[in-house]
Amino acid sequence: MQKRPALLWLLAPYALYLGALPLVDRVHPTVLGLPFLFFWLLLATLLTPVAVLLARRADRKRGRA
């Protein structure tokens, strides 16, 4: 099995969704008028395609389709 360090980008959304979820389970601090937990999940959802794009670019750069 070959090493593919670019796939580590795909761990970022996992960490945002599950790893940090107990740490951000708050209601009172609001960001942009949203409860902090809802803002955190929205941010993780928006960053997931970016992580996939970065992993894909790095794989294509190494000569993988």
C-alpha cells in the first residue's frame, strides 16, 4: 500500500464534525446571530468541499487521477 499523505485533508471534516463537537456544544455565544453549535456545523459543512478539493489536487499533482 502506497503512502498518500494528501488524504489527511479528508480527516479535517471528520475532526470538525465529531472530534470537536463536545467542545463547541454551546448555545449562548452567538456568531453572526447563530448559536455557536449551529455556526460550527455550518462552517464544517462549507469547509468539507475545500478539504476534498485539496486532497484531489495533491493526488493529481502526484500523478494519480
